[in-house]
Amino acid sequence: MNFYNIEKTKIQRNVSIHNIQAFTKSIDTKNSTFVLHVDNEYDYEFSCIEKKYGVGFVTKIMNAL
């Protein structure tokens, strides 16, 4: 299983879920980003897409880890 960052129709990043060491999301409701901490790679910061896909989206990612 992989985590994909897709912009329009192009894959920007493809990270195996097995390589994700941690997932960070601020509890500040004004902060709309989250970070994937990946083993032997850079950490990846993403704009949070919960506003578009629903509040449970980030929870689903965390549960998959």
C-alpha cells in the first residue's frame, strides 16, 4: 500500500506506507498541513485536504499506519 501525492494527473510523490515512521498533524484548527516522516527520506509536508475530503480522511491515514 502506498501514499500518493498527485497534482492534477501527475504523481509528485509515491511513498510506501511501510516506510512511514510517523504522521504529524497540528491540533491547531488554523493549521492546515500535515507531515509524513519517512524512513531514510525527507519528511514530506502536505496541505491538509480534510476540508475537501472530510474530517475522517486524516484519521484513515493514521489508522492505515
